[in-house]
Amino acid sequence: MTTHSHKEQLRWLSLVNLEVIVARPLVGIIVITLAGCWPSVSAAENARSLREVFKQVDPSVVVVETNSHRVVTGPRMQLATLPGLGSGVLISEDGKVMTAAHVVQTADEIKVQFKNGAVSTATVLMSDAAADVALLQLAQVPAGAVVARLGDSDETEVGDEVFVVGAPLGMSHTLTVGHISARRILNTMFGDMSRSEFFQTDAAINQGNSGGPMFNLEGQLVGVVSHIMSKSGGSEGLGFAVTSNLARRLLLHQNQFWSGVETVMLSGDLVSIQEV
């Protein structure tokens, strides 16, 4: 009886020890597996979400092509046509497009091309050089055109993920992704706006992106691409977009008429240079 109990006890202890030995590696594997999987699942979900949101908003993005007629001096004066290219975004069903002021402000001819290839001429309804935003009116809106949703840029914070869609170097409907790096209030020299609000972002921005939309991951328009700071001339992670709330206030909520002429206050050295 004693011997049997002793054997049973040893057997039980062996099973207990075996269970501990087997369980320890399993626990370790479970922890390692979970720790490795959670970020992967999150990354996959984010990628899927971004992919779906991009497909929804991309048709609202347009390429803005301009022609400016200028007199070129040389052996003889002649009229030259200077082409330009930027991006924009459709914000209303009646054909209003937001873009950057510097893309269209001096243009004599403006054409807007949609993703499906449809093209419409456009005119400038409103422009603010200081904030670098402009509003275009299309001559005609293509059937099935997608309108972007204006977001509240005041709810966008530093660290939020955003993406930009545009035509860098002419490559239309290019997606670049980044984060809001800072919110900047920049002093400006020209126009009535003495203080303009921009989002700083590390999303890649190059020539041709100007005027293109910056979206949050909900597909809401939170900024209009303006410019970059760069030593090389290309993207170095210092891009700037006008906040959507500022663009909305300047272009949609103010009853102003843009004559195509901007006034400049001269002072100091500028007065001497202009001899006034």
C-alpha cells in the first residue's frame, strides 16, 4: 500500500513536472507570438484602411494645367506661352475646385483633368496669395465626379497620419503618406493676411503636388498643399499645406471679388527701389 502510494505520488510529481516543463515553452511561445502578431495585424488593418480610403477620395483629385502668355525680350520681342502644372481637389457638385494660388494666379488659360480623363476649362473665382489658396470654377462637371469632404482641421493634431494625392513631376494621382509634424503660423509679406496657418508634414511633396489635397485617414480634406522647404529642390520631409479651415474661411465664407490684382504695401528699402 505504501509502495503503491509512493509510486502514484512519484507518477503524479512526474506529471506535474512534465506539465511545467511543457507549459513553460508554450507560454513563452504564446507571448512571443502575440507580441509579434499584434503590430502585424494593426499594420495590415492600417494598410487596408488607407487603401480603401484612397480609392474613395482619389477620383476627387484633379490635375491643373495652365498656360501663361508672356512677352519674352531678346533680339526681338515675342509672345511666349509658359506651361504650368499643379494639382487640385473638387469640393462641390457645382464644380468648385480648391488649389494653390501660385499655380493659377498668373495663368491665362486653365484646364482641369479628372482621373477618368475628362477635361474642363476653369476660371479663378477667388485667390489669396498670402495664404496660397485659390478657388476655381469649372465650365462643366463630368458625370459621376466625386466631391471631397471638407474636414475640420482644428481637430487634426501633431502626430496624426495623413496622406497627399497629387501630380508630382507630372505623375498624376500619386499617393504619399506621412504625419502632421507641426502646426505653423507663418508671417507673410503680401496681401491682406498677415498670419497664415499651415500644417507641416513629412509626406513627400514635390513640384506638381502644389494645390493637391491632404486627407486624414477618414478621407476628409484637412489641407491644401502649398510649398516645401528644401536645399536640394526636392522633397526633404519639410512640406507645408494650408489648413482646410483657413482655406474654407478665405474662399467660401468671405464675400469677396478677386480682380486678379494684388496690392502690396511698400516701406523702407522697397520705397527707394521703386522710387516712390
